[in-house]
Amino acid sequence: MPASHALDRITDWRIALRAENKSPGTIFIYADGATRYLTWCADGDHLPMSRAALNSWIAGLLDGGSSPGTARIRQLAVRRFAAWLTAGGEIAADPFPGVKAPRYEPPLVEPLTDAELRALLATCAVSDDHARLEATLNDRRDEAIIRLMFETAIRSGELVDLQLDDVDLIARLITIRRGKGGRGRVIPVGPVTTEALLVYLDQREQHPLAASPDLWLGNRGQRFGREGLSRALRRRAKRAGVQGFRPHRLRHTAAHRWLAAGGSESGLMAIAGWTRSDMLVRYTRARASERAATEARRLNLGDL
């Protein structure tokens, strides 16, 4: 199959992924990775359904400075696309069985400290000279978001997809209708986060787009999506003096705080939406020794 023909099949593949109830984020990542590969093949006159072409492309990504994680997910996208073509009878056999993914060691991500979290929240304080509706709404929104993320380990994509109907503040429950892998779950929130959400919702009623079903509202009539979330939180981090901030650090922070407070691993997996224990280890290993030392002192097993 030539690259031009394969590119024409990307739209149908996206529809098939949606029919499998894949999340919008997963669909975008897969389609983007496969499209990049097929475009490279078309530009270089490579046959896309060959191991040599795929290996050359991945090697070029790594040599060009792409991270092993990026190369890994893009290779996976191509392999999933090829498997879909094979299942549909468009190519005779899967061309990539046994192809190894680039070796990848997930980086250690340090959770934010309590002092850093307080500094982030402090940037959301509303002062007397900060009374414009738009500015005040952003402060209330961002405080609610920050608290929700470091308490519940909610993913960024899950957060921005929340609708008003997903929030039950009387029961203190939030419904995530489609998380990673298409799985939904219900997560509880504590009284402080609930109060922050209530204050935001009260301010939200004055917004011109208050009738929108989306929970979070952006500026100037724009939807508050992943890019809006990233920009808003990075601005907060810069003002707070928090170095090396990415929104995803709040998920790591929530996982660490849960275990450090004595929460169970099974409970954390349920709250965070993980089905594999290796994900729990990945998100919490930066401070695993610290938590183990605290637990060892509490157990005091040398006292015999």
C-alpha cells in the first residue's frame, strides 16, 4: 500500500477508534503519529508497510532529538494503524509483528511540596483592585482547578471535559464519563475543594456563556480546553515561583499525597483511574523512599 493511499484511510481509522470509545486524546495521538509517519514516507518515497521504513523513521526521530517516549508512542500509533488495515483486509498481513519499541525509562517527576501548592493557590486570591468579572472568574476557576487536581489526581483531559451535570456538590461527587481507555468513574471531593467549586459556580453565573454545558469557561467566549488549562496553570506557576511546572505534576502530587497520608494503593488506583499497578509505581516512585522511611519510623519494628 503506497503512503498516499494509506493517508486517505486515516479519517476512517479515526471514526473506527471513536466507535471503539477511545478518548479524544487517544484518537488525536494515534492519528497524529500515523499521519506524521505516512507523510514522511510520502515525502521520501518509502513504502510505509515495511519494517525498514518504520525503523528508519524512528531512528531519525531519536537522532533528531525526540525523546524515547515520543518515539515510542508514535511507533505504537503506526503499529495500531497497520493492525487496523490488516483486520480490514486492506493489507495481507501485519508488517510489524515483533517490532520492539524504543527503550524508555519514565523520568522521575517530583511532586509539588505543600509550600509550592500554597504559593499556587495564593496567586488566585482576589484583591479589592482585582474586581473585573473576567479576572475574578479566572481566579475562582483556577483555584477550583488546582484544588481538584491535587486532591483527586484527575487527568487534564478528564478535567477540561467536565460538564456542569457531572458535578454533584451536595453528594461531593464528580462523574468522569470517559477517562483513559473509555472507562468512567466517580471521584469524591473534600469540603475545601467543594467550597472552591461552589464559589466558582457562583461567579460563573455572571458569565455571558453561563448557559454552556461546559463546567469551565474561558475568556472572550472561547472554550477552556487543554491549551487554556496549560496556559492558565503555567501563568500561576510563574507568578508563584514554582520551577519546572507542568500541569501533569499535579497528578503526581495527588498520588504522592494520597500514599503519604496513609491512603491505600488500591484506593489510589480507583481514584486515579489506573488498572495496572505499574502506573501507580511510575507516578509515586520519586518519593517512595521518603514514604517508606516515615512508615518504618511509625512501625518501629526494631523495638523488641
